[in-house]
Amino acid sequence: MNLKKQVIGLVTIATVGLGMGSTAFADSIYMVKAGDTLSQLSFDYLGAADKYMTIAESNNIANADLIYVGQKLKLSADGNITPATQEEIATQPEVATVEEAAAVVEVAPEPAAEVVAPAVEATPQGQTLTVETTAYDGVSLGGLTASGYQISSTGDKVIAVDPSVIPLGSTVYVPGYGTAIAADTGGAIQGNIIDLNMSTADAIQWGRRTVTITVLS
């Protein structure tokens, strides 16, 4: 008779503690495995994915987006998770294991790469003129300019100008060509026209174009 009472008493305690047809609500220690997220664990244990912060706060996780394989979490099916202690984590039996302890489950997004704007060439300071440009191969014409300057290469930045517009010896910046010396003249170079020294092939490619130049000095 006493034994029967004891059995009935144990059943009563279990029914009150668990509820008919329910599962145990005791806290348990869970080891994170590959593919886990706090949202999924929240759905599995608490019945709703949006309760993930309950798990994060109870386990002192500052960044809810970052958990790792092998990490031990304290969980409970009723959501009443008491803060995990080091002793509990060390002594409580685990409810899951992992094979790859070094794998990362969720990686926080990397900071967006800094966008570096392309360098913008500084606008030269000086008198600006809109001129029509042509090009010629000064080397093939002997290389000796009207000012006495000897052009030795098609790479020499030398231009022919109308001295009444741009004095000989001036330093001139030409967009697309660079900084050049006004060292030559020409019968066809009258008014706002300049001629640029370059190779014959480049001269053909340059053709005739209108640009705004800057007389630097």
C-alpha cells in the first residue's frame, strides 16, 4: 500500500512538472554544430525564430549574428533560460556534438570595401585660351625650331605657336598632350592655333581638335 502511494505521488509530480504530453523543460547544454543559427535554435527550442535574443542574452553573446561550431549554449524548451555559468557549461551533459570544431557557423559580414575615387588631375593655374590644335613630326622636319631649340625626339613636348598670341618660350599645358614649351612657329600657325610635336602616326591619330589650353608662364 505504501509502495502504491509512492508510485502515484511520483506520477503526480511528473504530471505537474511536465504537463500531459509535453517534453521536459529542464535547461540543457547544446553544442553548436555546422549550419546552426540562433534563429533556427530559437525556432527549434522556443517555438519562434524571433526569440533568438533570449538565447543570446542568456549565454552572454554580444553579437547574435556570430556563433561558432563547438560553442556551448544553454537552452530550454520553455524559454526560461537561466544565465549560463562556467560550471554548468563544464559539467552539464551535451545534447549534441560536432565533427568539425574549427568550422565557422555564421560569419559577420565584412565591412564594405572602401570606395576610392579616381584621382582627378589638378587644373593648372594660368591664362586659358581655346585654340585649335594640329600635330606634326618635328624630327622628320629637321628638328630645329624657330627659337633655336633642337627637337631630338618625337616625345619632346614642343609646340609651334603664333608669338602674338603665345610668346615663344612660354610653358603651356595642353589637355591630352601635357606640359609643353612654345618653341616653334609656322606659316599656317596664325591666331589661336598651335601645332604639337609628336610622331607621324600619333599626329594622324590626333588630327585636328579644339581644346582649352593654359599658359602657365
